Amino acid sequence: MRMGSAWRRLGRSESGSELVEFALSACVFMTLLFGIMDFSRALYAYHFVSYAAQEGSRYAMVRGSDWPNTCAAANSYSCEASSANITSYVQGLAQPGISSSGVEVTPSWPQQTVNGSSAGCNSAATQNSKGCLVKVQVSYDFHFSMPFLPKSGFTMTATSEKVIVN
């Protein structure tokens, strides 16, 4: 009989229950907190990709074939916009938290004007002329740091298209 009452008393005791409740609620809270931080990083990366595409196309639109500056070096910012110049410019925009080596830039000249005609833009020599379109696509492979989210990551892509003005 004495053994049965000891078990009942132990079953009614609440010592240590606060510790278990705290451990459970702390796990839920920390998961929520780190999840918010990780998704904020994803939003930050997406904002960068969008910004980089816009800046890359802006860089290319003002450095068309009529760009007045002479080139100091083959891969210089003062030169007429080329694929290599646009790529290095956009990768140089990478902020802390964004790996510049993971930023993939694809500049192209669709060889058409804003209204869809190809007059004056239909050859490789004239595609960078005033009035023609330039298109810059930026991609970044983002990886979550939370252990239960996919490790493979996903690619964020943004495209910007502008008319060459110079």
C-alpha cells in the first residue's frame, strides 16, 4: 500500500513541468525566429537580383555605340557596353551576404527597337545603337540555412530591358 501512495504522490507532483514547458515553447520560438531570419535573407537576395538587373540595363543603355569616352582598358567601365563590362559591373554591385561569384549575368541585345521593328538594330554591328533594346538577366542561386528546408536552394531571376539612349 505504501508503494502505491508513493506513485500517486509522484504522479500529482508538478516539479519540473515548467522546465518541460519552457523547453517546448523555446524550441517553437527559436524555430519561428530563425525561419523569419532565413526568409528575410531570401527577400534580401531577391531584392538584390531585381536591383542588379535594373542597374545592369541602365549601365548598358547609357553606354551604347555613341558613347563618347575612349577605352583605357579592354574591360573598363568607361568603355562602350559589352557583355564582359556589364557582367563585371553587375557582379561588383554585390552587397554583404551575396556572393558575387554566384551572381550570373546574361546581357543580350535583341536586335530590335522598342516597337518591335528591327530597323537599324538587325546586325551585330548596329545592335548597340541608339534606339535599340538591351536586355540584362541576373540569376542568383539562394540556399536556406535552416536544417529542415531544402538544401538544393532555388534560383532567383530578374530581367530588365531598356532602350539605348547614347
